[in-house]
Amino acid sequence: MDINKIPFTFIAQPNHRPRTEDPGAPPGGFRACLEGVEQKQAAPAASRSGPIFEADEPKAPPMQTAAAPSPRQAAGAYGRQASALGGQTALSDIEKYKDDQLLSNPGGDQYDLAAGRFTADPPEQKSFWGRVGKDIRDAFDNVKNFFGNLLFGAKRHYRGENGEILEVRQRGLVGSVVDFFRDLGSALSFGAWRPDGEEAPLTFKDRLAFTFSKIKEAVFGDLVQGVAGSIVNMGEDLLFAGWNLVETVPDATIGNFEAGRKATTAVFDNGQVILDYITDIIPGGEASVRVHSSDFSKGGLPILHNIRTPERNSEDERWKYVRNTPFRKALETVGSILMDIFSLGLLSRTSSSGEKRNNPD
């Protein structure tokens, strides 16, 4: 399947069949026959000859049912359902991955994140100013996300369980630093200060458990996921802003032709997915955080814990905004491990070079 075009098309199948008249019915069709039966039922019982049996008693009229929809109405209903679900019912794991990546940052030609809409063949892409204008808007939105991630968070979009496009605001760098000191202060006070509104620990054992959980949240939640993740997201925002501006060149030239327009969309949309993947697997990126996550209370070691998680996990923010399919698990696990090896090698080279400079002999 070509992943450059996500199949978001539903075929309307009317769920009813046209009524046909019985060849043996009397003249006048089914309605005339039905009227004749109703007239017989309305006749008084005294006028009938012979005893009245149970089968001869008047019966209640049949229940009236709503008229079956016309083919046009059925097609419209299916179209509305397809629009609401975003065409997500028949996507492969690769297509789900691409959809999630293009939703996380502005830039996809078929995605209007401001309106929360996906369009398989956007009409604005067929005009010069429509293409170039979208590239410039996407670049501006990515720059705006940069300042959001620098301060108290930027908006991101993701696909909901029913196929709808949803919006959430992530924590920014400044917001993560504030959360770190709040959680650290709550831990050092053994739960006496609880700015997040948790229930007060009662026993000494409860206070120790509360302190340990707050230290873990401050280090891994605020520093690793918050601060480091915000820095990665800021770099990602600037990278995609430049990527959007570069796209204006082919959109303004070869984009005037249908073949050139399709080629530009394929190259830059797939390029954005690849760049997003690279930024995700570097230390502090979203994929790296998922791969290295653990849950020792349930025996979930790093790497294995991520592999065992379901495709949908709405309770944990590390997995809440992606569909953790087997393809995503394999791709992010391999990439994160290779990036760890590369980072360790780079770190060892840097430290050895520093030692040589300090000790020239």
C-alpha cells in the first residue's frame, strides 16, 4: 500500500433493497391489496356468516416503521461517519504511524490542524496562494510552538479513539522547572506541603512512600520528560519551521502542475515523518522516553515495559497521544537503542579528547 496517500475514502453501501411488487398480487399493486385487507378487518363481526373464531377476530394494525433511507441519504450518512472517524478504520500500522507524526506538528499538506481537519485532496493545494500560504502558516505555527515550549507549553494534536482529531497542551520548559521545584519541595517536606492537592499521608510509612514518589516525579517526570523533552521539542519546532519555508520553493514552481504537486507533498510529508522520528529517538525525545520507561512494581523492565503496553493507553501521557502499534514499538526500540550506542560513543570520544588536551604529555 502506498503510504503517501492515506486511504480515507468510504464507499456508501445502502442498507436496504428496493421493494418489488408480487407478480401474483391483484391489480393496483401492494397498496391496493393492503387496503382491501384493512376493509375486511373493519367490517362488523355480526355481518359475517358462521361462528367467530379466534383467527377471525380483528387484529391490531401492524407497527409502522420508519421509511428506509434513499441511496443519497445513505451515502450522506456514511460520508458523515467517515468524516467523524477520519477514515481510521482501515489503516495499517505504518499509516497510523505516519498519521500520528503528521498530527504532532504543523506541516502536513492534508492536515489543517487549526480547524482539526484532515482532507484527502485539499482544494487549496490546487492554487498557488493556497499552497504557499499554507507553508507560511505552518512555519509561523511552528515558531509559535517554539515559544510555547520555551514557556508553559504548546498545543499538539493527536488522533482520538473514535478517529477524531483532538488537541492538548504540553508542558513547556519554564513550566517543567516550576513543577520540579514544587514536587521537590513537596518531597522534602514529607507531604506537609502538597501544592498538587494530593491526599495527606497519615503514617510514617505513607510519608516515606509519598516522598519517594515525589522525588521520582521530580526527576523523571519534570526533568527528563519535562525539561529535556521541552528542549527537544523546541529544536523540533525550529527544524520544521525551516522545512516548511523550504517547501514554498517547489510549491511555487513545480507545484503548479499536478504531478509536481503530488511529488512535493510526498517528499515533504514523508521528510517531516522521518525528521520527527529522528528527534523522537534522541535522548529526551518522546520515543526514547517510552522505550526506557519501566514499571518495577509490575515487573516491567525498560524496553520490555514499552513492548507490553497496549496500542491505546489513555492513562499515561507517555503513550496517550500515539497509537503504540507493533510497528511503532519495533521502530522506536531499534532506533532508541542505536541512538544510545551512538551517544555513548560520542560521549566517550569527547571525554578522551578532553583528557588529551589537559594532559598533552
